[in-house]
Amino acid sequence: MAMSTVLSVRNLTKHYGSTGGVSDISFEVDAGEIVGLLGPNGAGKTTTVECILGLRSPDSGQIRVNGIDARTDPDGVRRITGALLQSTALQDTMSPRDAVRLFGSFYSPAPDVAQNLARFGILPQADVPFQHLSGGQRQRLALALAFLHNPGLVILDEPSAGLDPAARRDLLDCIVAEKKRNRAILLCTHHIDEAARICDRVIILDSGRLVAQGTPNSLISRSPDTVSIQLRTSSDPDAGDLKSIPGITDIKQANDSFILSSNLPNQSIQGIGILMEKTGNCITELHLQGANLEDAFMELTSKASSPDPAHPSNPEPKDPE
Amino acid sequence: MIKGLWRHFLLTLRLNFRSGRAIVYGYIMPILFLVGFGTVFRTGEPRLLYEIGQIFTITILGSACLGMPTALVAERDKGVWRRYQLLPVPINALLSGVLLVRVILAGTAVCLQIVLAHWIYGTPVPSSPFPFALAFTVVVFAFMGVGLILTSLAKDVPSVQALGQCVFLPMILIGGVGVPLYALPDWCRQIASFMPGRYAVELLQSAYQKSTMSSFAVYPALILILMGVAAYIAGLRLLDWEQSRPKGRRIRSALWIALALASWIGAGITTLRLDRISPLQLANHPSFLSIDQASIESITYDGLPDDHGIYTPLAPPLNTDQRMTHRMREFAPRLRQWDPGLKGDTGQRVRNLISVAAIADITQDNSEAIIARQIYDFLQASFDKKDLTHALAWIALSPDNGSVVSAAPELGLKGEAHPDIIRERSAWYARKFLGRILGHIPDPPP
């Protein structure tokens, strides 16, 4: 294990009866990086996280956090790991100050309560009962509890679930700020844009298998060279004419515009211009968008779901960057 | 870690007092139960002394089998315990803190009841707190084990409340907790032998009333410890702090529940085999023969209730008209043939006969004073004076020894009385009779 590697997961397998769980997953998370764990529902993200945190016992494989074996010393791992899990809460009448003081008292040295509340912007609500905190304030408190003891590894499972865009942006800013303190952060999320924005690397799980891992750009580059063209015109063009344009592979109509997929964007743009001129139509709006992480995710997870025996479970080693 | 556990304990205690619902269930309801019992059970003297074990048992049962499981399941469903699992401390250490808080809450509720019972009804407080504290600890331990099982079985708050009521209500109604055991029919007493409630009542009642370690009710304490240990083993094995429960747990759950229930069944069978289904049976009675002259002379006759008063009335020597009322005409021959008055040693026979006067007094029979006089006359006619003197002194000095009769329908007495009250009244009658026999109390001429 390299010196900077904080979390190392090797050949992790955990099954629940005949279905669900994860199979033979391996990845690492280094200090000072945010790694996104992406996957559709039931992909095995939560199982992976729970195995790392010792909430579930793996069937096989090895999990080490800073060299500590999570299977033999789960308390040791928890001592140096912070976590924000889905579906966790505090007692209705517990205030953020109570919570930070309580959780902090299990670590040595005990962290400063006010400082930690201020760090995540909940000092003004320090004495407000949990039941009266907003969703964003609750998540900030959860984040404060996760980072309370300055852990080397922090695992965040859907930290922005249920938050409005502004609260979500604030939360992501907090996470990025913590990364700069040289922490290793494993972020499980459904929001691909969130992962694209803050993750240094992304791991994609599907049906309990690791289907890809790498930087967002490296994963995007693996998706087909398709460009999406959003076209709005003064009058509706004939769909057959659009399909005859070179490079166009797919056409979708959305409200008053067309979404065209093209694998030859230069020729397609040229063809659109010629068609407009020929039919006396006029372009009122034209947007081009290259492949993004969402496309890569959809491509990778749909491939993994298809019955392809040659498809590898751990197809790509960690991108060295 | 110790600092963290201590802080968790203190915070759990403090959070409880921030919750209005916890205050209502933890303190207001026990007070209402106390007042309810005080309203229903008005005849005991001192008031509520003989029901105090039932009142405490309801308080502890409510806290351990309704309050605690509901709070734990609600916290589990919210994910509080899922979050606690991420702390670098064994989860059972945190659970122990919660249990300890519950012990304190139940203990303070019981203390509040003791103070209020003393203040409102004049119920005496235990002369020595240690046996009662020990009994309380044993009862809380057993019931909290049951509470842990309920917590582990329930999938959500409504189901834990339903499960709690399934335990609570049968114990209240036919388990000797709400309705006293002596007032239940035999089949109920037999069923009650399989439930922890009746043992809790017996243990708490005995420890509260007698307040000495030598008279500590060992049998019910052992039964409760057995039930508690089985419940803790099963409960801790079954507890799962995740909101969603994986499949395949049902069979495992059933096996552990069977273990816990086996302790209940074992207790019931043992109790039935030992013929201990009646409450407060005491062992190792000293014989009336152990009463010596000095003991007899130590008995005083001050402060006895007035013969014409509410308690232990005693009619003056009867004239022929009184004896020849229809009821008394039937009573005398029945008394002569009454089995409990014929069987056993002199001391027990005298105690059984005096019980009849006590029953008539407690049930406020129309002829209570005349029946007491009939019993007195019958005792004098049936026993040697020396034996009778010793037997009466034994009853006066050792009211808890021997056994008492709590009902005598064959003598035409309606109703049934609490054995403890019968013992108390019997002791008073014994002093009244003894005082007359020895000439310390003048008996007016007919």
C-alpha cells in the first residue's frame, strides 16, 4: 500500500442470500482526494460503505484504513473514520451543541464544540432542538459530526439527499474545504453532476460489481464520441430530412425543439445549415454539448447490465493521475 | 471512552426530562395509578400498604415494557442508533447507559409514589430501605429483559406498543398485578404463575412490608432473576439497530424467544408443583409452642381499636336472643365442623378460627361483632386455657407466621379478604381475646 493510501478495499464480497450485495470489489482512496462512488439503486454502494465501517461483516476480501483491518478491529477503524450515513438522525430534543459535545467525548483529545459548530455554519443554531432544524442544517450537523475528530478518512453516503440547490451547493463547498485538509473522502451519491463537480476520481458500481473507475474525464473519454445538438427553428423541419443529415444517429423531439445525436458533429452542423437554407427555415437556437459523466455513467451501467460474459468485473486499475 | 459513556448517560437522562411525553408516562401515569388504587382499595389499614407491591410493579412494568421499548424503537427507526454504531465504542455499552437511565426513571417514579402514598394515605415507608432497593433492582432487571425482547421483535413504534400491551394487559388483569392474586379464581392464579408480574408483586410487597433481609422473599427473586437472565440473553442476541431487517431472522428469533419463554414456563411449572400459587406463603414458621411466659407478658393492650368501632369490633358477651338469631343458630354448628378449625396444631387452628372474625370484619359483615364474640366463646370452649393463651400470643406477636384463611363461604361469610389484612386484624383480635382471658381487659357482663 502506498504511503498516501488511506482506504484500501481488496476483493470485497458480501452477499445477502442469493441476491444483492457486492462481488469482488477493489479500490483505494488516497489522502487529499475525493472519490465518488456512483451506481444505480441496488448497485451495492451502501453495502460497500457499511462493510468499510464495520456495520456489516464481509463474506470475503480485505478492508484496511490506514493499515487497520476493518474486520478484526472495527472500533480502531471507527476511531480514525468519520461518516455521514443515509437515514440517520438524532433525538428530537437533542441540540447541535449536545450532539457535538456527546460525539466529541468519545475521541481524544475532545474537539472544541463551538469551533466545530462554527466550521460548518451551525453555531447560530447550536441550542435549537434537532426537530426544529431545517434539512440543510441537519446535514451540516451530520457533516460536523463526521469531521469532528479530524479523521483521516470520511465516508459520506448521499450527503445532499433532500436538500434544495442552495443548501446542496453550500454542503459541497464544505466537503471540498475539508478535502483541502488532506483528508480522504469517499462520496456515495446519485447526483452525477455532484460527482463531476467535486470528485477527483469516480468508481462506478452496477449490480454489485465494479464496472469502472478513473477520473471523470477518463471515464467521459471512454463513452462514444457523440455530441448532442439542441435545435430550435422558426417552423418545424421534417424529421425524415433531419435524419438524412450526415452523422445524425438519433432524433428526439422535446417541446418546441429537437435533440439530435451526432457522431460527426462538423458534418451534421453543415448539413443542418444546408437543410435550413433549402427549406427556407430559420435557426432560432442551436446548442452543442459533448459527452459528460452522466453519459459515461449511463453507457457503463447499461453495458454492465447486459448479459456479456466477457465483461470484466474490475475492468480498469486505478487511474494513477 | 468512559467519559463518552458518562456523557451519553447524562444526556439521555436530560433529554428524557425535556420530553413532555416522557414526563407524562414516567411520572404522571404512576401518580394516577397510585390515586386510582387509593380510590379503589379503601379498606386496608394503613391504606395501600397491602397493595403497594402491585402499584410499584405497574410502574416498573410500564417503564420497562412500554416506555423503554417504545423509545428505543423510535430512536432505531429514526436512525439514531445507526449513527451511534459509528462511534468507537461497543453499542451495548451505550445500551447499558440507556438501561441505567431507565432504572433511575423507574426508581424516582417509585420513590415519588412512596412519598405521595405516605403523604396522602398515610402508608408507612419501609423501615429499612435496603431489602426494598434489592427487590426493586431484581424486578427492574427482569422487566427490562422483557423490554429488550419487545424492542428486538418490533418492526416499528406501533408494533412495539402493541407487543408491550400484549405483555402488560394480561399481567394487569389475570397476572396478579392489577387485580390482586387473592381475588382471582384458581385458574387465573395458575396462569399468573407463568408470568413475572405476580413474582414482582410478591417480592416488592414482602420487601416493603417486612424490610428485613432475613424475611427477603427468595423464591420470587430467584424466579425473576431466571426470567431476566433468559430475557437478556435472547434480547441482546436479537437486537438489531438497522431499520430494515434482513430475511431469515424469523427462525432465529423464534428460537431465542422460545428460550425466554422457557424460563416463564419453567417458573410456572415449578410454582404449581410446589403448590405456591397463593400469594405470600411463608416458610419456616416458628411454632406457637416457642412462645414463653415472658413473651406473653410482653404483650401490651394499649391502642387496640374500640370494640364498637370500625376495626375489629367485638360484641359484649351474648345473651340468648342474640345467639338464637337464625344466622347465628346456623353459624355455631357449622363452626364446630369447620375443617380449618379442626386440622393442624393448636396454633394454626386458633389462627384459622380468628381469621373468620377478621374476614367478617374486613368484609363488613352485618354480624361482624357477634361473629367475633362467637369465635372468642368457641375458642375458650374448645381449647385448654394454657394452649389457647400461647396460641393467641403467637398470633399477636408473629402475625406473619403460619397461614391464614382468606374466605369462609361454608360459614356463610361472603367475600374474600387480602391475607395481609387478615393477618393484621387477626393480631388485633388475638390481643383483645388474650387480654380478656388474662384479665387485662374487662369483659362487661351480658
